[in-house]
Amino acid sequence: MAAIQNDRDLLLQAASPRVVPIPIPIDRIDGLPEALKSLRIKTSATTFIGSSGATNPATITLTAEKLGGLAGAVTWSVITGAGTLAPNGDSCAVTGSTVTGTSITIRARVTVGGINYDAQISLSKLGALSAQEQINLTSQVVGQLAMGNVTGYGALALLNQVNLNTQTIGALNGQTQITNLGALAYVNALAANQIGAGTLAAGVIYAGTINVENLVGNTISGKSLSGSDFIYIGGVSASSPVSLARINGDEAISQFAGRFTVRRSDSQSDFDISRVGNLKHGNISLGVTAEFLGSSFTVRNESVGYANFQTSAAGGIILRHNNITMQNAAGAALMSAITARVSFNTSYVNLRNSGGFAGGINGDLVFSGSDLGMNINGTWWKFTKTLA
Amino acid sequence: MTDAEYQAWLVRDGYRVALIEVDTDIPRYLSTVAYTTLPTDTPANRMHLPCVAGGFAFSERLSLDGNPAISAGDIELSNEDGALDAWLSEVWVNRAIRVYIGDVSWSRADFRLEFSGVVADLTSSAAGRLNIVLRNKLERLNTPVVEAVLGGTTTNKDRLLPVLLGECHNVEPLLVDPANHEYQVHSGPMERVIEVRDNGVPLSNTTAALSTGKFRLGGTPAGTITVSAQGRTPYQNTAGNLVRTLATAYGTPSERLTPADLDTVSLDAFNVLNQQVLGMSLPDRANVLQCCQQIAASVGAQVVMSRQGLLRLVKVALPGVGAPVAIGPSDYEAGSLSIKQRIDVVAGVKLGYCRAWSVQANLDTGIPPAHKDLFAQEWLTVTARDTAVAAAYRLYAEPAQVDTLLLRAADAQAEADRRLALWKVSRTVYSLRGYAHLLTLELGQPVTLTAPRWGLDAGRQGIVIAVQRDWIAGRCVVEVLI
């Protein structure tokens, strides 16, 4: 294909644009002059504020503008709604107090040669509330706002979270008790950041029961359990010879600031500390009066050099069991450093010294049971209550 | 026989004879004196009727005003006894005629073809004479370019099929299929459809069929369809090639020239020197010769035939192309040198170019005003002026417009400048009656004319613009433009 050589086509090919709009005189288009005639309404305002009585503004003035050569008298009328018009040629005044309902539609009409040229305008009438920048739902709204009536959420709609402490005022804040947790109530995992700093404040959980089964590994890991009253460790109610409870830990339960009570309502098993090594080698140090209730109480010390009981509390030690057996290891004291009274309020006490020091009790040794038997060098000695 | 031997024979004034062959239905072989070929000649033993009364003279001329000039001649036959009267009932018109010049003693093979043309007519100027009116072979181009019509049943059925050569702007094509909005630009394969327009607005939804020279619109046109296009393939757009194409591919088939009728060497040389691009649209009846002359004239040239009947293009330019032939007082008859013509000086040349082949005035369509003006203007123009010459010769400043088929302003301006340079000086045509050795001069051939008069003492270069040869008398009247 040979290149273009002639000057005209080169000029045309290089030109832009090649096609331009064609202006057509109006009078050359049939019907266009009439079609261009029109009427429109200009208004001094579009809204009355105030649902009853005087409104702001009190009146709105409408002015009909004739366009495209339109000429003729303007007729004003109400199309929809109700209100009082005050026509004055091409103008018309509408008094807000006369408008009933929420709007009024007014028509201006010019008739030329049997052709009506109309223009319409709608004016709104709103309550006083519409003029306010913000609304107090408590005091300014009667009744309850339905969800469907709330169409604008303002700046709150742009947020993906709401800080109840800083972004709400009044009743809805961070201290609010939320009784309807919605989806939060059904979560099976509560992340730390969902409860604030990750720690439940004291007193947050103040009622109900924490079921151990809901804790990881059936284990409570920690260093201390404290309370103003007792700590109850409930056992099974069945008669199976299982351990009542097990407290494991690298550290012994060495101190009880309050009253430590082990109760067992049945008689299936005694309170048996068989692995006293876990209780600091069998050394039960009681700062207060210790009371052991139950059918039997046995302390079996298997470590050398430690006494079974040691207390300096004024109340001493009270053992109230029907059948008490104490056996120390060789070289260990059965009881030592007990400055107060040791009371055996029981029917049977068996203190078995395995060769160590029997005890060092500086206070009274009281046996409240029926008889007291002592085996001294292979000879039994029996003391009756009457003897004492 | 060599050219030198032939030239020497012309000079020594031997017994010249002209053998004339006419391709009538019954071929006629005539001569100025009785001559029969030898048995060893080819053809052998052919007798030539010695009925030529006078000599054989033929004149040819280059036009200086741009209008084509067909050379003409006449051969007078003796018919005192009416023996040749029957020839008048035969068809002589447009029959080929050849004139061979040689010595009556030569064998046929040594004769030289000095004229190859056609018979314009056979008439009688007197009771005892018949006259063969001659035209050179350009007369064979004096035929319609095409005679094929569209046919069919449409209103255009009798319209000639269009021809488009080179590149043309805004041609109105022929509607060949109204149902399919199909138009034809050229009656055959064409090079390119540049742009189709509807009332000047360019159309994009057209489909060109270059192999048939047609295109289709994508929808109903709103107004006049025009097209800018490049025509016949193999695509040619220079004067030499366009003339060659027209002369050999168009016109009445029996009269078309063949490649053997072209002076190929001359045309090739002309083409090298004249690379201006042109275009021609022929939507209606046109004459091949006129078209060739119009193409040649666009670059300041003319279509001529050599003595041997070979088509060539000759440009009127000074100095001429090639080595000049020296013509001095010894080469022409004493007292025969004269001033034949003084050429009017011009102070300006205005050329029209880049024709809008379909002028569309007052287009009321969505095109820029400048484009509307472009479509409304048939010609773009360039002008070359010489105010000093205009003042000296008291000439009008605004010259008459001469239209060309040039396409580019640069080419048109260069041609205008060339023509102004040629004609803004006083030019003179000298005429002389030369001796026989000047019989071989060709139109456009450069010469150096020397004479004791008119400032020609030292010799001045010019070109041959006319030659009238009398082969029997051994004289030629030569006109030289200086």
C-alpha cells in the first residue's frame, strides 16, 4: 500500500477533529420553538419549620419564570396537600401556618393556544425538631424509636468499635451492667482482650460455682488459696475407697492463717496423710488450734528427724478421733515444741514410738477418752478415768 | 549499414527513394521511383508501385503553449489515368503506414524506417491526384480510454467503468450495486482506498475490495459519496509510467501501442528526471492521447513519436538534455536562417495542483469549515512571480492559472519556478533549411546554433521544436528555440 502523497488528504488525515457538531437554527425544526417554551418556579424557601402555629419562615414566596418566549397569565393552584395561597401575578405567597400535613404541592400554569405550560413545586412542613442539630431521645422523643425510624447514625456509623467510656455519655458507659450479652454469651473461648487487661478484677465473680471440670487438666495451679472462711473440698459421695481429695504441689501446705478443718461425714475412710513427705516431711506446723474430726486419724511419719506435730499456738492440738494412731520414725520426736496443751479427746490413742524421743510437750497432756494404756518396756499400764 | 554510413549517404546526395507500405486490407507498396526488392531480399521480389508524385514530407512540432500538437504530412499520388480511383472505396483510415528511405541501388534491408504512422484519410486534392493524409502513430492513441459500460439494470447501466491512475482526491465513484451500497473506483485491481466520505464526512464502516476496485458502505449514505484512492495496479504515479500505462493498456485494443512502440530508453531516462507524483481520474469518456498529453504537460513535457514511431516524452527545457548538435552556417542553406517567432515573456506562472475531482460546494455537514473550503475548491495553486520582469515588461502580476495533475505543493512550486525561469527571458524561435544530414534531428534534441546575426556569433544553445523533412529532396526545415 503506497503512502498518501496528495496534500489534501494528508491535511485531512492529520486534522482533528474531522467531524464537528452542526448548529441547527431553532426555527428550522418543526415544533421546537413551542417545545422550548417552559415555565419554572423559583422559591424563597422550600421548608416550613414548625408543626403548629407560626412557622419559620412564616410565608414562602413562589415566583413563576416564563422561558423560551412563553407569555401569558400565571394561574396558581394547590395540587396536593392543603394550604392558603395568595397569588399576585407571577408571584404567589404561601403561609406556613395554613399548611396542613407535612407538605404541599403547588402548580403554576400558563395556557397559550390551548397548550398548558405547567411547573410544580413541593414545600415541606417539618416539626421544630427538624431544625435541631442533635436530639435528646429521652426528652425530645415521645415513645420508643423503632429501628426502622432511625435512618441516620451520624459519625457513629463510621466506627467499627465504640469505646463506651469515651464515646458515650450518661447511662451507657464502661461500668454498665450488660444483661443481654448477645453472641458473647455463647462463646466457648473468652480471649484475654475480651475482658480488658486479661485479669478478672476482684469481686467480678462473686456468686455461683466454679466447676473443676471446667478448668484445664483438673488442676488448680497456684501458690495459695485463701478465704475468710473455710475452703471446702468436697469429695465423692460414693463408698468407693478412693482418696477424698488430692492436693499436689512442690511446696507443702505449710501455713493456715485461719482454721483448717477436714470433715468427713461418712465413715468409709479416714483422713490419711500417707505421703507426709509432701507435707514437708510430715511436719505439720499449726499456728492455730488444729482440730481433726473423724472416726480415725493416723499420722505416719516416715522421715527421720522430724516430729509429727509441732505447734506453738495457745490452743495446742486437739485430736478428737475415736481411734488415733501416731507413729514416728526412729530418732524423730512424736511431738515436739508444743508449748500448749495436747488434748486427745478420743476413745483410743496409740502413740507408737519407734525409738526416738517420745515428745517434748511443755504444757498439759490431756486425754479425754475412757482409758489410757501405756506399754512401758513391754509392760502394759492402764489408767482409768476414775484414777485420774 | 551503420548510422555513420547512412549519415554519409544522406550528405553525399545519392539517388534517394522512398518506399511506402500501407497496411490496407490489400497491402499497398508504393515508391517515389520504381523499386523491386531483390530475390535475396526479405521480402523477395516485391514490386513497389512508383506512383508517388512528389516527395515525402512530414512535419512534427513541439507545442510551446502547452496544447498538444499532432504532426501531419501528406503523400501525393499520381492518378491522372484514374487507375487508383478504386482505392477510394477501400478503407485507408487508421491503417498503419511506414516510409523507408534509401538509395535505389540498395537492397531492401539497408533502407531505414524514417516514418511510422497511420493514415488519417485518403483524399483527392485534384482530378489527377490522390492524397494520403498522414498522422504520426500518436493517432493510434486517439481513441476512448475505455468503452466498457457497467451494464445491468441500474440507472448507471450505461455509464463507462471508471479508471483511476495514480492518486486522486475526492473522486465520485460509480454506484454499481445500489442494494448493497457498492461503488467502483477503478475497473480493475487498485492500490488503496484512502478514505470514503459521505458529503465530506469520513466514513469508517466501509469495506474495500481492492482486487475489483470497489468498496461497500456499511449503511445507507446521507449524501454524495466520494473517495480518495490510489488506482490501477501495478501502482504507478509518475508521468513517464502513467503515459506508458495509458498508451499500452487502455484505448481500443487493436490500436493500443505495444512495448515495442515505446522508446523505452528515453522513457526510462525521463522517468528518472521527473519523479513528481500525479493522479488522474477518468469517470467518463476520455481520449487516451489527450490523457497522455495532460499527464506529460503536468511536468512540462509533451508526448511525441520519434521518426521510427516510438513513443517518447520530450520536455521543453533549456538547455536540453544530452549533448547538443552543432548547427552552423555550413549546415543550412545560406539565407534560410530567420527569426520565426518571438515568445512572449511572462512574469509569473500559476499552477493548479491536487485537484478535487469532485467539487463539493456548500457542504452542509458536520465537518470543519476549513475542510468545507477544501472540498469546494477544485484546485490548490502555487505561483511563481518575478516582479522585476513584470515591471520591466509592464506585465500583469497575476498570471493565468495552468492546471496540472501534480499532487504536492513542493512539486507544483518547483515546476512553476522552472517554467518562470524558462519564459521570463526573451525567447526566439529560429528557422533554417538544413541539409540532408540534419534530417535525423529529433524534436527536443539540443543544438548549438551559430550564425553571424542576432547574437548567435558565438553560438547559443537551444532545442529543436519543429522539423519538416523532405527525404527525397534531402532537405529539412528546422526550428530551434533559444
